[in-house]
Amino acid sequence: MKTLIINSLDEMKTLGLKIGKKLKGGETLCLSGDLGAGKTHLTKFIGQGMGIEDYITSPSFAILNIYYGKINLNHFDSYRLEGDIDFDDLGFDDYLFSNDVNIVEWPEKMENILPKDRLTIKIEKTSDTGRKLIFTTNNEDKYKHILEIL
Ligand SMILES: Nc1ncnc2c1ncn2[C@@H]1O[C@H](COP(=O)(O)OP(=O)(O)O)[C@@H](O)[C@H]1O
Ligand SMILES: [Mg+2]
């Protein structure tokens, strides 16, 4: 587990760009935290670091937005999902188990279909622009290249 304190949106951007540049494909980053914690902003900055040129926003209705780049970014946001959804029918496996990068907002809601080896970043709001980031993973080796830059 690693903890990081962020004081501003600018520092979040610096972190996101750094993480994005390190991604190789095949990683699953789960972003948990309350509404307004900064999950979508961090996703946007990571995407920019990956060299994605499209504007990354909250998927309004879609659960999955795909951004194409040298490495593709699959951005999941299951916030709007309610009740028991049969994910097996949605065909997400082809995206989740690929050489793309997956970033998942509200991972709790789709935990049962996510790859086992993932890096979870919990974002806690400490003030208006302050954030505490808690990094945990069940596979330190797979995510070494990210953990070592923190
Ligand atoms: N350090 C920070 N990191 C991320 N967002 C911040 C930070 N400081 C302020 N914000 C603001 O907090 C809000 C986060 O919104 P968003 O990224 O949509 O959150 P979420 O996706 O977790 O609901 C934005 O309005 C953003 O400008
Ligand atoms: Mg969001």
C-alpha cells in the first residue's frame, strides 16, 4: 500500500501524466471514491499521459467509452448502474482482458467481472483541492512500474 497527498488539481495532473506515460497496456486501474473525488479528472490526465488526443469526459450514458491511441484506453464508469446487472451479457471481456488499459470508476459495482490483478486507487477529498490517494494491489510485481514512480 502506498499513500500520496495531492494539494491541487495541477498536482493531480502531474501525477496523471506520469502514470499515463508509464502504462504498457494490459493494466486495470480501479478508481474508487465519492462523487467529486476526482476519478474522471484523474482518468483524463492519465489518458493525456498515454498520448490520447480525444477529450476524455464522464461517459454520460455509456458504461464504457473507448479511446483509441497507441495503446487504447477503455474507460468504464458504472455509476449509473442499479441493481443486479448480468454483465456476462454485455461482452466486456473482450475489452477487460486485452492489451488495452482499463480505467474503472465505481469498480465496486462490477467487481465480479474485473481482472483479478489490478491496481486500486482510492481518492479521498481532504479539502477543496486536497486529495489523499491510496494505492493498493494484489500484484505488486505487475504494477511495479507504476508504484515505483509514486
Ligand atoms: N486535486 C484535485 N484532483 C481532482 N479534482 C479536483 C482537485 N481539486 C479540485 N478538483 C475538482 O473536483 C472535481 C472532481 O470531479 P470529477 O473528476 O468529475 O470527480 P468524480 O469522477 O470522482 O465524480 C472537479 O470539479 C475538479 O475540478
Ligand atoms: Mg466520474
